[in-house]
Amino acid sequence: MSLRSLPSIILAFILYNVVVFVSGGTDVLKSSLFELNMLSGGVWQFTVGDLIVLLTLFLLFAEIVKSTYTSTSSLVDHGLSMIVFILCIVEFLLVPQAATSTFFLIMVATAIDVIAGFTIGIRVARRDLAIGGAID
């Protein structure tokens, strides 16, 4: 099994757990990293939770791009992505520190990864078979 077959979105899952459990609670997610004064007069605040969601979106993009390749490791990647999604659901339902919007968005990203991975994988495989002349 290569590193390519590991779902990179697990990094967001691990990062969330490290940040929340090391800091002792979910209050750290609301901690401001920086603030910017906008032209409108409003103040935009970027928090730790926002950073984790932003990282999750970049990792989701990488996973979707990765799902366009057909190989043996892609099957392992899809299976491991499903396991990460199941872990997210279980943690969201059973662990009080996971009952946040940040974790919910990580869980939704893992669900999109699973659905997109299988959908794109099937479409790419059908195209590969059609090019080879096996499917009409």
C-alpha cells in the first residue's frame, strides 16, 4: 500500500482532534488568528475553526483530483475514505467535543469525498472501457 492510497482528508480529522483535545475544549475553535478591517467598516475575523475548514476544503480538492486516476491504489483509497467517513459519523454522534459546526463540515467533506470518489471512479472506468472498445 502506497501513501497515495491514504485519504489526505484524514489530516483534517486528525488536526481537529489534536487541536480540540490538546487545548481541552472547543473554545479554541473560536480563537481569532487575525482580524482585518474591511472597506465597509466591518471587521473580518479569521478563527482557528475557519483555518481547519479551509484546510479541509483544500484536502477535499486534492482527494477529488486523486479520484480521477484509475489504479489499484484508488480502490484502497475509496475504502479508506469510507472508513474515515464512518469514524467521523461515530465521533460526531458520540463525542461531545465533536458537536461543533467545524467538525460537522469536516464530516460533510468526508461524505463528499466518498460519494465523489466512487462516482468519478465509475465514470473514469466506463470511459476507459469505452475507449478500449468493450462498452457501447
